[in-house]
Amino acid sequence: MRYRMYETVSEGLKIEVLYGDEHVAQSPYILKGPVYHEYCECPEEDPQTWQKTLSCPAKEPQIAKDFASFPSINLQQMLNEVPERFGDERGAIVHYTVLSNLIYRRSLGKYTDFKMFSDEILLSLARKVLLPDLEFYVNLGDWPLEHRKVNETPGPLPIISWCGSLDSRDVILPTYDITHSTLEAMRGVTNDLLSIQGNTGPSWINKTEKAFFRGRDSREERLQLVQLSKDNPQLLDAGITGYFFFQEKEKELGKAKLIGFFDFFKYKYQVNVDGTVAAYRYPYLMLGDSLVLKQDSPYYEHFYMALKPWKHYVPIKRNLSDLLEKVEWAKENDEEAKKIAKEGQLTARDLLQPHRLYCYYYRVLQDFCMAWKQESEFTKRDRAARVIQKAWKSFLNVAVFQHFKSLINIRRQGDPRQILRYINPKEAELLDAAAGINVRFRLGGVKFPPEIYYKIFTHRHIEDLCANSPRDYTKLPAKHTSHIKSDNLQEEDYSGWYRRIENNGWRPVSDKFWKSTENVMVGDKKESEFHFSKLKRRQDIEKKRKIKKIEWMRQMYYTGTLEAKSTNHETLGLIHTATKGLIKAFEDGGIDSVMEWEVDEVLNWTNTLNFDEYIANWKEIATSNSSANFKSFRFEQAQEKKYDYKDILEEEMGTQEDTSFDSIYEGPTFTRLRKKATENKQAQRTRFSRLLHRLLRTCSSLSLHDP
């Protein structure tokens, strides 16, 4: 039985669990004193009182073993070496700082998406007890990182990880899977550590007397397991549900259907084989009432040390050579197997209760802080100086960003032609009112401070005739095939067909704008497909809009900014459940598994921005006015000779020695018009026709719509 608090009660809580009119187990349960709901910001100021209330164990053998390698922690060495060794682009490291029970985080590396799990448990813990001030690094990857030995110089670094190994020195915390399951137990989910205990399948006597396994091909021993199952179907039922590492084996071994986890426990014996590291399903298997046959492994989780072979599980060799023998032993010694399964289940229940995980987390932080304080080199003054230094750096970064933001702080303002003259003078000649042009600016780049990028858009309708009717217009026509009697006609080759390519990308604004930037590559450049069918293009636009809307909602959900309008606790729970289910359906089944009206319905229940208003506002930020609103200028005479950008700058602005870049934005509203007195009308028409032709060619490469 589980319950969730929506409000804090100050004078105790009485919980009655009834079946009909009869109390179940030890009901009623009476909790004395205040009982807090999950999101109550009411941390216990005395950690010892909090630990006593939760009945935290006095010792944790795994924590003591982990910190035996770190009698003291050199903070400066850790801060210098961890980013250098593990914080590269492919890293998955997060730097946490706890100060006055507030948690700060800095991500190092590209693969840090799983920080949401460590964020959530740390924030939840900080709401319950005051955390010590400290700094530490969490490894979000599966593999342990620190393989230095204690007697090496330099010595090992205290990296906190979810999985340990015999040849590593990482400090172990409960895995993200266990952590997430613990927190989600408070949110009404159905497949977590607690729900397993209530869905253990049929009774022992009615379970199928076979060993069972389902999983991916993340280790070669799993393929051996499937082969053993094919050769011994009376003892073992094993299958691979997805091939990634050994795709060439799928045809030989076959692919098994996915089975609900609760159905695993229809079998008496469960085989636990490592994946890339320790199999994170192991705690779930232990909580069922089946006998676990565990492969010998160099990897371990935080609770493995408390489990003993032949008492809580049956061990099998690393190469699975004795697996069938152990299954036969279990069948011949049914009572002993049942006893081991029950003992393992009870021990796992005790070790994996939510309060035990909170105790474990706090003890790791507490011991980390104690080892840190034993390092006498760094005093409180040193730490205070580092805090001030970080604050000053943050202030400078914000000031720099605000400066760049102010440079492009326009909303449908400014003559696009006048603006473009100082960025790309040659293309500025091609803009006029009929083109319907506006220029949009954005901050971007792969490092800080950011760069300013610009892109030219038109809101006029443009038709690319070749893209609307794609063919290979240079290819000779195919011969008439009406007299060919063969049923297998030669398929038409589409490889040479015309394909539209968008050349109007985001380009950087540079003070050296006389240099060509046509081939400058901006990170993560998006490729856009152009279909000849107008209906298909419209469907693609609607699909992209739907994806943007879902991603927008998903980002706000994970960052905690998606708040519901209602204050009713029951309604809040329903909105939260619906939102989470919608996001999970999208992540599991893709965009087609979610209807747009479902997303709109969820967003209507929140007090966040309207998506359409958000998009409309986004399109106006840092965007010039349309050239259609500036009809008092016409084209200047195109020069017949070749010229470079430097000549234009000197003509329009003076030389670099005479002009500062601050004066770029101080010019007349409209371009000064020039006209030769001796030109005749026929020559004007001829040159204007050529210029118009150039304009149409350029506009054909512009995007049809704003992204």
C-alpha cells in the first residue's frame, strides 16, 4: 500500500487499510508528529535527528569501502584534474556545489541528459534535511571512471558514479533507475520497485519450472544464453528482444517478443546476466519471489555487498558453463530454492525502501564532506574567495550577454536595406520594396561569448518551377515501351532529377565583412526538404509545427516551468499524470503517437505562454521591418566593373582610419539616389531588366517561410 501527501499535517496522521470492514495487516497505522508532503520546503536542521527519525543504519559497508581510498580529499586537485581528464566533449560529468542548502550545477561534456535524475534526488533530499556545504562530481555514464590505484602518484580522484567495478575507485550511489523509481513512487506510477512487490505472479507451486531471460544483446554471454535455451528448452527460456551490438546474429538466434516485466515472475528462476555493466534490472528481479541465478561479475551496485551467494541468490559462473547444472539443482531442491528466493526478496525490500536510499545518499555526502574538511590546505577564506570569484565571473558573463542582446534588440524596426549595407553591401543592392524582405538576427555559436548571425527572409510568394515539377531535364527521353512484352519493366532512375537546395542559411556578422562568408559553416545547420506537392509541403509544415509544440512543452516539463492553473490537488495530480503520459508516448512512439489536440488540451490547463503567441513573439524578436514598408527608394545604378567590398566601404563610410564602427548605425534613413544626366531611357530599361533578373535569381534561393 502506498499513499501520497498533498498537504502537511502538524499533529500526526492515522492511516486505515481495510478489506471490507476488516483491518489489513497492522492497520491502523499512526504517524505521530508532523507529516510533510514531498514538495514541502521544510528541511530538518539537525541531521542526526533526521537520520534517527528515518532509522538510518549506523554503518554502510559499501560507503566505508569506497572512502577507504580517500582518507582526505584535495579539493583543488579535484577541481583542476576532473574537468581535464573527464570533461571533454564526449564526457558525461556534472559538477555540483552545495552552499547553504542550495544546489548549483555545471555540466561538463555532451552527454549529460541524465542529470535530471541526480538533480531530482538532490533537490528532494535538500527539502528534507540541511545538506553540508561541499563540491563533488557525478558521473552520468554507465561505466565507472577512476582506475588509478591508491598508491599511484597522482592518486585517484573521488568521482561519484552509479556503478562500480573491482578495478575502479569510484564512490557508488544508487543507480538512476532506482533513484527515479523511488521518487516516482510518490507520483502514482505503476512499474517501479514498490509495484513489483505487489505483482510477483502466481504462487511458487504454480510457477513454471524453467529459468527465464529477456533482454538486449549488450553482452556476448546473452547470446550464449539464447543458444543454451535453443538446445535445452525444457530448462531455459531465453530470448533477445533487440539487436544493436551483434546485429549479424539476429537471423541465427531470432528476435523474441517483448514481455511485460510482471510476467517474468510466472517462472520460478530468473537469470541475471550483465549488460554493458551491471544489469540494472537486478534489484527488480530480487524483489519478486522467483529464485535469481546471478552471473559472477566484476561490476556492482550500492547494495550488492549486503547480498550473499546461496543465501539470497544462486551464483553462476561468468561463462555460464554451470547454468544448466544450477537449474537442475533448483528443480531437485525445491524447498531450498524457495527459501533462498524468499530470503533474497525480504533483504532486497529492506535495502531498497525509499527511506534507506535517502539515508544512503546523505551518508555519501556526509562522508565526502568529512574527507574534504580533513584537507587543511584550504581554509574557509579560500572557499569564500572561490565563491566570490565564481559570482564575479557569472556577473561578467551576464553583462557580456546583455551587451550582445542589446545590439539586436529590435522588433520590426529599421530599413532592411540600410541595415544590410553595413553587413553585406553587395546583396543590399538587390533589395527593394517589391521583394518583401526582412532581416533577422540571432545569437549563436559553439562558445561564449556568442556571435551574431543574420538571415534574409521574404514574405512574398516564390515559385521554384523546377522543384514543383522535378525531372532530369538534361537526359534524353526514354524510348517508347508499348511493344516491350516483358513484365519486368525497367524502373525509372530518379538520381539525376532536379533537387532544390536552400542556400540561404544563417551567416555570421563580422567586422571584417568585406571578406566572403559564403562558405562559412554554422554549427548544426538544418537541411530542409522541398516536396513538389503543395499538399505534402503543407503537411510537412503542420508536422514541424506539431513537433515544435511538443518539444516546447517537453522542455518546460523537465525544467519545472510547466505549471498548472488549478490549485485543486486532485486536478493537479491529473494534469501532471496526463502531461507525463503524453511526453512518454511521444518519446516511446514518436510524433505520430500523439495528436495535436491532445497537446493543446494539456497546454490549456497550464498558466504558461500560449504556444502561438510564443512563436509570433519569437518571430518578431531581433527582426527588421519589411522592405515593403520603405517605398521611397529605388535601385542604385549597378556598376559594370568588378569591385571588392573594401571599395564600397571607403565610398560609403570613408576609410577605416576615418570611421569607427560605432558610426555604422548613424546614417540617413534612406539611401542617397544617384542618376547620370546623360542616360537615355532605353539604357535605363536595359540595365534595370538585368538587375531585376539578378534579383529574381537571388530571391529563388531564399526560404519560403520563416522557420
